[in-house]
Amino acid sequence: MKTATWLFVWFALCLTATAGGKKEKSLVVTFHLQGEEGEGKKIAVPEMVAGRQVFFRLAPEISHNNVAAFRPFPAEDGYSYGIVLQMNDVGRQRLASVTNANKGALLLARLNGRPLDVLKIDQGINDGFIVIWQGVTAQEIAMADSMMPRIGESLKEWKQKKKDK
């Protein structure tokens, strides 16, 4: 019986020791297609866009898992940043499919769950680049730097820069 107690205590200590590791904060980028009010609360939720209520689907069409690289730029609002996202191969195909099939619809960009920007799909995006025009903070850009290279930077250069920090 004492052996079982000691094993339990040892196991609990091992779990405690491994759980204390610091995990880097990550950046979660998602793009949500315009939905319909009639789809229900489990499918679409309302957001205010230009003073009117618009419904967007909860499930993202595109996410940070589809992004290969990024480039920040100062936003026109004077205090935040915008960000150009370059999709990986899967993201490029998904972006082209979604935008070509939903011309005229809106696409909501969220960053860590926070709505940032709404884009109107006026044409298909086939080049694999999408832009969030405003609302990105300097801290979020730093998080993105730890997750992926900047556009034009090789993966080798990015890994070396990350290693040097």
C-alpha cells in the first residue's frame, strides 16, 4: 500500500514539474465568412459593421494554420498596424475557393478572437495574399515574428534570427 502512495506522489510531482514550463503566446488569426441570421446561434453570430448588424459564421474559412509569412505596415488610423498575410499552398487554394464562390459577401478578420477588420469580397483572391488593414498591435506583431517569417525572408534566415534572440 505504501508503494502505491509513493508512486502516486512521484507521478504528481513529475506532472507538476513538467507543467511549469513557459509556453510562448501565440497569435490566432481567423477569417469568417458572412452568414445568415436564420443559421442559428451555433452557426452564425452577429457583429456590428458600419452601424448595422451582420452575421458571420463561427467556423473560420481560413486561419493562422494557412499562413506562411507576413508583413506589417502602419495603418491609416495612425496608432495601429495592418498586416499582409501570405498563404501557404493549402491556404492559397482555400482563399481562392472561398473568395471566388462568395463575391459580394463580407469576410471578418479576427485576431486572438478580437474582430479587427471586415473585407468585402469584390473579386476572387488567387495570388495567396490577404490584408488586414488595421487594428494589429505591436505586441501582436512580435508574436507573429515568433511564429513565422516575414514575407521575403527565407525560413533559414527566420530560424537563425529566432535562435539569436
